[in-house]
Amino acid sequence: MAKEPVKTPMIPLKLSEYTRILRLTRKPTREEFITIAKVAGAGILIIGVMGFIIYFFLTEIPKMLK
């Protein structure tokens, strides 16, 4: 049974794609940055609250039922 040759990605091609994308990017304005920071903060806060609620239901409520 012959082994198939391993296909390696063409690294120079990937690097050129990455540099092309980086050339298209720009620094966000202050207003854009503040908006992104607010959205990210709200997401972190929501996930934290959900984690706390799950923790509460799995640890504290069984203690109350005893």
C-alpha cells in the first residue's frame, strides 16, 4: 500500500495573502474604538452573568434544598 505524499501549504502564497489584508486595514477612529470596546465589554459582562447564574443554580440551590 503506497503512502500518499503529504500536501504542504504554499507558505509564500499564504504570506502574500496576509500582507495584502494587512495593507487594507487602517487604524480605527476614536469613536469606532469606543464603540467596539463597549460591545466587547457588554459581551464579557453578559457571559460573566450567565456563568454566575449557572454557578448559583449548580452550587447554592442544592444546599438550600437540604
